Amino acid sequence: MRSQTYPKAGESLNAAALVWSKAPVIVGAHDTGPLIRSKDGFWLAIPTEAAGRGLRGAKLTPGEWERRRGLRLRFVYRRRGPSLLVADRARINTRGQAVASRAKTGRNQVTAPIFLLVPQVKLPKRLNLARDAERAQDSVSGLIVANWVEGRLG
């Protein structure tokens, strides 16, 4: 959230303030608490720590992960809890990411869960902008009177 007051310096009877957001879609989502589904109606793939990160810290998609690591992902259905995309014959490196194992004997090879698959996610409602705006609006007149009286006495 951003704000700007006018005039920038000094006192004025015509004072004003502007409040805005540089990410209104994200703020709106946290204000309403929407239900998020995949675009094509199948699964949302949520990367685990073992998936690592993509270019410039972006989260990876399953296809991008397979292409970068050279491993195929296997679908594991679970009746309770989210289904998984796992990498077989992988090893966990020192950064906690799953990478292809070059060991021929199977030493240090694991089946690592790379993505959790869920049909939908409910984003929790974290903000209540209408309530906060109403509180600020209700307190403005009292603040003006309090500062006006102090200015007259001082």
C-alpha cells in the first residue's frame, strides 16, 4: 500500500491524501479470500523444497522441472491428502534439492516428492480493507479538531 499527502510540506485548509496499491489484484485476493483452481481444471502443482527454484527465484512447473533436471516425474495417487509427483532414482544435494543420481549401484538414491497436487486452494482472508477504511474515515474529523485546537492554544 502506498500513500501521498498534499501539500507535501506545511499546513493547509485544503489538505488531501491519496492511498493506492501497486498490486491491486494481490491485495484484492487477500481481502476477499478466493478459491484458486487450475486453468485447465486438473491439478494445482505446489513445489516442495526438493523442487528448488527456477530462473530469478521463480517457482517451477512440473514440465520445466523435468526439462532442467533430466528426470521424469511419476504420479502417485493418495486417497487421503494431496497426490504427489515424485522423482525416482534421485539424490538430495547439499542444498536440499532433488537432482539426478549418477550412482550405478543405487547408493544414496531416493524417491523424492517434488510437487504436491491439489484440485483447489482456498486463500485465507487476511485483510479487511472496508473495515480499516471506515475506521480511518471515522477518526479523521476528531484528528482535525484536536490539531486545530492545539494550534490555536499554542
